[in-house]
Amino acid sequence: MPTVDFEPTSISTAVPFTMRAAVYLGEGKVSVESVPTPEIGPGEMLIRVETCGICHTDLKKIEYGLLAPPRIFGHETAGVVAAVGEGVEEYAPGDRVIAFHHIPCLDCFYCRRRLYAQCPVYKKVGVTAGFEPAGGGFAQYVRAMDWIVRRGIEKIPDGVSFERASFVEPVNTCVKGFRMLDAQRGDVLLVLGQGPIGLIFTMLGARAGARVLATDTMAYRRELAVEFGAEAAYEPQDAAFGEHARALTSGRGADLAIAAASAPGIVEQAMKTTRPGAKVLLFAQTSDRERVEVSGADICVGERAILGSYSASVDLQREAAELIFNGELPVERLISDRLPLDRIVEGIELALHPGERSLKIMMRAQRFSE
């Protein structure tokens, strides 16, 4: 494959003119194609992608055609710096890094209120593999723009795998949402849904001293929930779930609940199994096609608070990285499948329709089927 250096505007090792990438072509359509390797400018960085997790936020965009094609998705990205642009001094080719694809301006109306996901700069995706920026991690190389390089890169310590490091961004989003609940030691916390995100919430709840009750339709996920600190895990429609929550709270109902999946009825269940004054966090309801119907009295008369949390917080970037890098959260246990880039369509299908033991699916950008 032909190679090119980005001199004199960058310091780099030789990189190919073209690369392989999974290009989103429209509702439900993804094709692995050859595309130009991104070029970088001053203050920017080129990263050779090693691993990128498949996230359900991207799955919804692909499945429902929520954004116009063509795009290259993928944002749980870990890799190696391949080139740095003029003026970049903190990083050098060969550094192992993860990249956040959203970073706020820190100076606007929303940033001053720490509502970073509403910042206009935050809404501009700052990592791309080509086309309209969309994260780009489902490709062999990504370009991190200057504002990402300044505040959205974390170096991966020696001894930490790329796979573990790729959890820094999703763990950040979970820590952000969990903080909104202000869980106290001994609180009864319901985590509805035990996919990779729900299991991370279960870990965080147990770590905070909450009494976690979990639900999921899959037995293996319920087993993992208990292993990661839940007191018990139930089928979503098992009446014993609500009975257990009431038994732990003198009949009141749970103090806190997290809708960590987007299954129909999940928010309604959270409302029914929590006490008056409880906090209910909506975390997985990211599509404008999703509708939630609850009793107004359950909120108003019951004085419950419904909270929403979306994406990561720059304030928690270092904390989330340390949780992963020091091994405090056993996130590698969540990886069920590792697939080369040319099998990404298979990975997407598996993530959309998981098997009994399917959890986090990792794409290995530099590998291809024999």
C-alpha cells in the first residue's frame, strides 16, 4: 500500500495514503471500504486505531438512519499516535492514547453551568476518519482536531491493554450519570438492564455502598450483575423484583433507579418500583423516536425526579481514566467478542440482536479475516 508523510506540517511515521473503514451508507447499511487516510493540520493528531468498542448510541444512529450518510462511526477508541501536527508538544508518535470525540468550550452559557453536552462546541464531533465527523473509530486511522488534542486525549499507561483503555469514554458517561443520583451508602438502587452499560452502573453502585437490585432478560447477565455487586438480579417481569425492593425499604420502594436499557416499559417499571421522592435516571433513551408515558401524579404528587444524562463530562475525564487504568472496575470481563474490522457488519448485527452471552463487542481495526 502506498505511504505518505505529512511533513512539514506534522511529525510522523509513514502512514498509508488509503485505509480501510466501515462506512455508514444509510439506514441499516454499513460497508467496509477503502477511503483516504485523514490528513492533519497544525495542532492536530493522527491516531492509528487499535480497538474500538461498539456502542449502542452508534447502533441507533445506524439502525434508524438518524444521521445523513456517509459517515464513519465509532467513538470508544484506543490506539497509537501516528503523527502530530505543528505545535503539538505534549504527544509524540508512538504514544498510546484514547481520544474523546466531544470536548466543550468551557466558556459558554451551558459550560458555565456544567451542562457540557449542550455546549455548541461539544456538539461538534472533533474526531473523524473522513466524511462528516462522527467519531471515526471504525477505521484504521482517525484525525483528532485541535480542541480534542488540547483537552480530550489521555495517555494509556504501560501495562494497560488497548481493550481496557477503550472503556474510558463509556465509563465516564456512567460516572457522570451516577453522580446525578447522589447515591448514599445503603440506598436501594435499581439498575434496569444489564448490558455493558448496566453492568458498569451495577459496579459503580456497589462501589458506592448502595444495595443494588438488577434486571435483565438474559440469565448470564443476571449472573454477572450479582458477581459485580448486585444483591440480586431478576427477570424484568418477575414480581419478586418489586417485592424485594419494598422488603429492603420497609415497604416504600427503591430510593433510586437507572433505566440502563431502552426496552419498552422500562421507565414505567422504574416509576412503579421506586418510592415517593425517588430519583429516576434515564440513560439509554437517546432516540427522538422513543416515547415514555408515565403518570403525571407519580412525578408531581409522588415528588419523584426524572433525570436525564447524556455523553461524557470533561470534569470527570481523569477520574474515569484512573478507574480504568488502575483496574478498579473489571471492565475487560465485559468483552464477549473480538472481531476484525472487515467483520463489523457481523458485529453490529450481534450487538443489535445479542446472544445469551453477548456483551461488549470490540473491533480490532488493524486486523482482517484470513
